[in-house]
Amino acid sequence: MFVYGLQPYVFLQSLRYESMTVMNIMWDLISDILVTTTGLLYFKESLTPVKQGALGLAFVSILLFACDDWLCALNSKKK
């Protein structure tokens, strides 16, 4: 419950670095991945190949959101 109570504070702090729209999507994706990982490792659940693909796409989505920032930083250094 303590960790859950910290959630609004962490989300508010993250808004210093990214817009609310992007942070909401990132928060949802990361939460989905953490809950899925808990289900797989702790509760020994399994995923169908389609659901494994969906989880993989969630990882790709997070990388694409982060990559946008990296590409902007690289482009500004090249100029």
C-alpha cells in the first residue's frame, strides 16, 4: 500500500520531464508490463503467442517514446 501511495508523487515528478499525454501512455505501458511479469513469475501464469506479441509491442512502444527524445538530442548535437 505504501508503494501504491507513492504513485501520484512519482507521476507528478515525471511531468517535469515529459508531457502529460506521453507520461500517461508510458505509465500505462510500464504498469501493464510489471503486472504481467508478476503474473508470469509469481503466479506461474502463461501467455498465448498473440499475447506474447502484444507484450513485445508494449516494449517497442516504450522504446519508441524514449527514442524520440534520443533522436532529438542527437540531431541537436549534430548541428
